[in-house]
Amino acid sequence: MKYLNLALLVLFPIAWFAPLLRAALLPWFGMDEISVISGLQSLWGTDPALALLVTFLAIFAPYAKTIGLSLIHWNLLNPSTLPVLNVLGKLAMADVFLIALYVVLAKGVGHATIETAWGLYLFTACILASLVIAWRTPTKG
């Protein structure tokens, strides 16, 4: 488990830059790829408060949890901190739900074309792997 968790330290940044969605206003126009980072860049220009929240949920929470789990696995952090790390993991899963909700809403509009991209699956897999790793990490050292 500890090596899989270390792999997440590399996979999370890849997932942040990978395309989550391809979107176009109308089907015959070219599609723009949207990643976590490009979405955050857009948000910072229009709604800094929401951008700060999404930055916490999409980047800080899952990465802090992964680092914390690594420290527990290598006996550098007390396993009693695992409940706090699990809360961070639950917060990180919230943004995957939000992305799915945006896809459903945009598909219902009719004038927009939304396609999921491979980065959405990678990002979701990273979050789920992190949840499983935390679940399988012993709470006593």
C-alpha cells in the first residue's frame, strides 16, 4: 500500500493537468479541453472565493492526505492522525461529484456539447485509490 500511495504523489499532478472534459458551446465549433488547472485559472479571474474553495478541494486536500498517509506508512507520523486524513479524503471526493454534476447539467442545456476525457477517470481513480489506501492503513503503529 505504501508504494501505491507514493505513486499517487506523481499521479495527482498528472491528473490536475490532464483533460477532464471537452466542451463546446455548439457541436460544430471546436471543443476546448478543461483540466483542473485550466478550470482553476478561469475561476481565479471571475470568482476568487470559489477558486480558493476548489483549489482546496481539488489540489490541497487530496495531496495533503496522500503526503500524510505516506508519513504514516514510513512511521514518520502518528497513525492517530488517520481520522483527520480521512476527512481530507472525503472533502477531495466532493469535487469529483461536482464535476459529474456539471456534466449532467451541461448535457441538459442542449446547446452545449460536453464529453468526458481520460483525465476525469484518472483523477477519480486517484481519489478512490487514496480512500482505499486510507481505509487499509492500520490506525495503530
